[in-house]
Amino acid sequence: MQAEPCVRRTACPPSPQGLLDTNVNVSNKCEDLKDSLAQWLNKRSEAGIQPHARQRGSLRFAFYGRMSTVEHQDQVTSRHWQLDCASELVSGHGAIVAEYFDVGCSRRRTWRGRPQSAALLAALGDPYRGFDAIVVGEYERAFSAGQLLDLVPLLEQHGVQLWLPETNGPVDRHNPTHRALIMLLGAQSKREVQRSRFRVLTAMRAQTREQGRYLGGRPPYGYRLVDAGPHPNAAHARWGRRLQRLEPDPATAAHVRWMFTQRLAGQSLASIARALNDTAVACPSSVDPNRNRHRSRELWTL
């Protein structure tokens, strides 16, 4: 029996229409992949910015600033220059999203002793606090002596960075250079306060003793304020600022002399007060009621 010839089967070459269908399927799968990737990215965006993304320029900063006095400083100006320095420091790393600014607080007060810095510390424990780091515009505005070294461990505990212009970025207390710089800045800040206090008190004593100037506040009972001429500073004198000094008040000075005479003669304070009330001498709060609204304005007391 003659064997049938072996026929080798080969795959038929794909038709042009088949190639087209295959390309369409691949294209559709790529589009589906792109859509899935886009959906995944959108979900991540809605869920919140991840920490590693913030490190690339999306850090949220809380700004802290401070000014010492209300009478001798402009709050708008002081806040603006501190905020400007802080904004320049964090530019390219994130944005300032919250502000804490203390007014009328000495730098010698601890952060827990200032209203706004205390509120900032209280926010550290809130998981929804809304900021990742703290930035200040100048070291001396925020800290004195060793305050910063005491504060940094608390910030690290809550995962919050502290940025300073003097360190050109976040503070690293484990860096010997940063630690030495912080100690130097703290000593300098404390020295500035001590030097200013010494200069001011010494100048005030000289002005009172040598020039007879009265430096402010309510005049004591028995005295009144009188004009003492133009201010010695030419710039202040040009806009009309004048000096004041104390002189005995004709209406009450005699009572003060009598009180000192009685005291030197051995009379007690109680007997002096009783004698003043018996003779209907007006008490200080009655003589100057506008400056003594918290007093009864009726009688002399001890």
C-alpha cells in the first residue's frame, strides 16, 4: 500500500486586516493603562500629599514672629519684615500656610509663656494641624539664651522641622556646627537684652538727675507736670516734641509736707490717714479721678 505523502502544515501569513486588528487591541490596552494610571494618581492626590512629595517643594510652614512693645514699634512693619525673611528662606521648598505672631512679649519669656507661641506648641499634637515645619524670620525675634535647644527635641518628637535664616534651612541639633551656632546666637540674644536694659536704665537716671526730666507715667500725689522746653533731640524737637518735669502741686503739696512732718514726729500711718479723713482732705483718687477709676475716691487708706 503506497503511503500518503507527508504534508507539512505551516502557519498562514497574517492578513493586513489581522495586523490592523492587533494594533488596535494594543492601542486600546495602552489607553486603558493610561486611564488606570491617571485614576491611581488622582486617588493619591485626593488622599493627600505624601511626605516624600513634600520634601520636593510642598512643605507647609507655620510662621512665627514676635515684637516686644506696642508703644515703640509698628506691628505692621515688624510683622512684614519678619514674614518677608521667612518667605524668602522657604521659597522653593514650600509655602507658609499659618501665622503666629506675639505682640508685647519679651524674648525672655518662654514659648509656653507667650500666647501665640503657646498656641503653636499646642497645635503640634494635632494630627490635622495643617503644617509640617516652623519658620522664623530672625533668631532674636523668637529665642533667647538656651530656649531653642530646649524646644528642638519637642519638635522632633512631633516630626516638625524648624527653619532658621541663620542655618539657611532646617535646624539639625545633632550637627556640631548647627549646635555651636545655636549656642552662639542664644548668648548673643541674651546679651542684647542685658545691654539694652543697662543702657536704658542708665540713660533714664541721667535724664532725671541731670536734666530734671519726668520720663512718663502718672505724676505722684503732691506733684504736677509742667513744660520743660523743647526735646534735646533736634529731630524730635522739629516736629514739636517737648519735655516735661515735675513740680509741687499748689493744691496738694502742703498735705504731703504735713504727712512727712507727722511721720518724722513718730505718728503711725493709721493715725495720719485718720487725721486726713477727719479734716476732709481729698484723697489722691478724688483729686485725680480720671487716672484712678478703679478706686472708690472716698477716703484715705493705709
